[in-house]
Amino acid sequence: MKRILNILLCTAAAVALVGCNDFLDRAPYSKNSSSSMFSSALLAESVVSGAYSNVIWDYITTDALSADAFSSVMDPNYTDIDLRYPYLRGTVLSNHGMFTTYWKRLYEGVNRANDVINNIDKVPDMEDALKAQRVAECRFLRAYHYYRLNSLWRGIPIYEKNLAPDEYTKGRDTEEAVWDFIIDDLTKCIECETLPTKYASGSPDYGRVTKGAAYALRGKAHLWKEEWELAENDFRAVMDCGYSLYTRGSYADLFTLANEHCDEMIFSAQMVEQEGNGNVLSRVYGNYCTTGYAYCNLVLNTNFVESFTEKNGKPFNWEDYIPGYNSMDPKARSVFFLRNNLTDAEKATLSEYGADLSQYNPTGNEARVAQAYANRDPRLAAIAITPYSVYTGGASGAAVDYTYRFPYRDWASPSFDLNNWTTAYMFYPIRKFVTSGREFLNVLYNPVDIPIIRFADVLLCLAEALNEQGKWQEAVTFVNMVRDRAGVALLNAAGNEYTAVASVDEMRDRIRAEKRWELACEDQLYTEELRWGTWKDNKFASGNGLLQVWGAPLYEYIWGGNAYNKWAIPRSETEKNTNLEQNDYWN
């Protein structure tokens, strides 16, 4: 699909005839498309490319919100929470821009797919087999956008054809009807004889939709409907397509340019190192030392970080490393995170803050706290920059190893402290998807693809489908495939009390925890937590919010009431279309 993006760039003028960011306030697609865009195979392919390009929007602009910021694994920085994520502070009304933006963006994806599905048969110089394949691809893309819409709003209007602006007057189809429509689209996609099962790395068509991707997304729709056996069948079909876990290197190696086309990647947002077509995750996840300068707009949730077990599966507990830690006031226990050899001025400031300096070890403080991270699930080190670990940055013009110390002194010699931009505080900056050294020189145009569906997720979905049928012992096998790659003890390993599982309920908790550790920072977990019904309890748990590494809060999340379980239909849309019924509690 990197080639597809290049086609799109080369035919930008043509795509402009069919592309628009507004769902309702635009000329109908069919007027332009039937007369011009489907008059040749070249122009038609540019419309298909336009349908694909809508997928990457979440990853190529800092205007997009992070889905994981809504989940329990990640927090917006204190500078961003009230401006960009007021949904998490209980202050959002149905006219908020986030609802309008995502309603329009996702329906834009539906419209682009509809355009191809309903018009490509008119192309005079395209083989029928290729037409069928492009229709199948766009059925998947339509299903993908409807999947996201239905996950958030739980019942939305289904449009199979594009209409004139004043003709979008349907009421909402039920949540169940939308899942059924998605499943039907994906079934037709799978039935297309010319749609490949899988593309090999290096194929000029790599990144296009495959049967493997369609099986995976259909399985996910079955999970929403609690059709466990049908979901199981689809996820097993993905396994038969030839996908597999990446095992040539570590978990961290998976999310690199070298391995973005490995057999684990089933469907990805394809990126190129070009403005508007490269991912911006280094910008929103990275730190001030990252090449191009970033600002830790998003950081990892402290409770999430503390959920990572030891390698042997033992639940992490600060008491195992620092006896008495849990009973201390969070500000008092900040002492354990302080750098060695504090100056008198630093001691005075930290004492005033509330650090219990009687517990300070001037020569061994750093090593003491670093021990708490040394033997954890290796995915933690791949995802987070933990205290006194090293991150290789490149903002200074050269690759430099920075150590994450507190209090911060200077990112230049001789300190080489990691600068998290908000240096008065110590959070957990993100390492995953963040440029290392001088690998990529622009923080806004990173060429690494972003996985949307990958095989590890499919294995965990299969485990869930099996478990909910009561087959928890069989589910263990597939979770263990993911754990084995991660380098942690296997579930039900002989003689290991920490990984013992003996029931459906215990296995359910294991699967959900495994998904959070495996998929963090990939924007998949918010809708999973909505589907599980765990989002409120996890995200809005008492005291949860943006916490420093020692647990002291800078802000707390505020539950806005039962309305929050579903997104509000944008007020602008209910005003244009009076047949749209608002979700409960939002009026």
C-alpha cells in the first residue's frame, strides 16, 4: 500500500474531485464519479487509493485524538487533558467537536468505499476480476469504518450508496443490525475469488486488504455479538491464511521499519516518510530528546505500568523491593525515585514537596528503584521509559543516550538527563513507536506502518472466543503463544503458582490483562474495554488519573454519568436530520 499511497500522491488532483472531510455538506460523490473518475482504470484506481487513504488519518495528524488515551493504559499530559480530552473530566456536551469530527471522518470512509462499490463496474478498461477484487477491498474498508462507528455509537444509519446532501435522512439502524451488515460485507469480501488470502512481504500490493484481514474483522464483529463459536471459526481461518507471530527478534523489534511487513501484520496503516503520509506517533508519544522534539502529549498510566508482572508471572508489588512503600504517602515515597548525589538545593526543594529524605540513599538510590523494573515482563521495557533506564534520542543533532533521572538537571553534558518536557514531574514516557536516535529526522513524517490488526491480537481474540464457550483449557494454549514470544512464564506452567488458571472467570481476567500488555499504544484497547464493559471501572477507578511514578496525582478522571457508555450523536447532525435519535442521557 505504500505504492497505493504513491498513486494517491501522483493523482491528487483527481482524488480531490471525490475527497472531502464533510459527510453531509458536500456534492454527492456519484455526480463527479460516474462522469469522470470511473472513465478509466487509472482514475478509478485513484478513487480506490482515496478509500484506503482515509484509514491513515488517525495516525498522520496531531489533530486526531488517541483512542488509547481514552483507555486505561494511557493518559493525556496535564497540558492537554482539559483542552483535548474533556470527555475524561466530565465536562463534554453533545455539541463537542470530537463527536462531530469522528462522525464525519468515519462516514467519509464509508462514502469513499461506497463510491467504488457502486461505480467501478462502469470502468471500460479494467478486467472484471480486478473490479471484483477492488469491490471486495472496499467492502472491507466500509465494514472497518462501520465497525468503528458502531463501537462508539452503538447504532447508526447504514448507507450503502452515496446520496445528495439533503437525502441523508435515515434514522439509526440498531446496533445489532449494523453488526449484521458489517458481517455480511465481510462475508462477501471473503467470498471474492480474486481477493488474495495474504500478501507476501515485498509484494507490490502489500498493504491491500486480504481474506485474512476480512476473517479477523468479521471475527471481531462476532465477539461484539457474543457469537463465540462463529468468532472462533473466523480466527482459526486467519491462522490457516499463513500468518504467524514474529519471533526472529524481540517484541520491541516488531514495531520497526525492518519488520513492518512481517507475517504478524494482517492489516496496517501504511506510512511513507512524507508530509501527510507519515505517522506522527513520535510527536505525540515522544519526549523532548526525540529527533524533531516532542512533548510527551501522552504518557503511560502509572497503574497500568504497575500491572506488568515479573517474568515468572508473580504480580508486581513495591513491597518486594522497598518494604513499607505501599503504606507511605505518595509524596513521601517520591524519595525512592531521586537521583544519586542530590545537591543541597535539590534536597531543600524535595523536602518542601514532601519527600521523606530520611529514606534517601545518596549513592544507591538509583540502583534501588531500578531493581523494581529489571525483572519485569519485557514488554514493559519495550513500551515505557522507566526511571533510570536509557533512551537514545537525537534532537541535539546526534544520537545520544539519555538516562531518565529525577530531579532533572540538563539534557546536555555532563548530565544527559532525559527531558520529558514537563521536567518538574516524573511520569512514564512512551518508548513504543518513538524514533530512536537519528533513525528518522522528522518527528511528523515517520515511515513505520501502524498495525491495525495483527496476529497476536487474533490469538488473544481466539482465546476469548474459546474461553466464553467454556473451553478455558484450550484458550490457555493461544495465550501462551503470545506470552512465550514476550518472554514471560507460561500459564499453568508446572510448579508455578503465579500462572495457575483453573476457571473461565480466571482465564477471562488473564486474557484481558494480556491484551492490555500486548496491544498498548496501538489504539485498539478503548473499544475493547467498551465491549467488555470494564471501561468505567478501569479508567475511572477511584484516584486514577495522571499520576507521577510514585502515585501522586496531577489530575483525576471524573465520570460524567451513564451517557459516557456511548458517544453522543453530534448535535449538528441531529439538527440536520431530525430522524436521528440521540443516545440516552445526552439530551
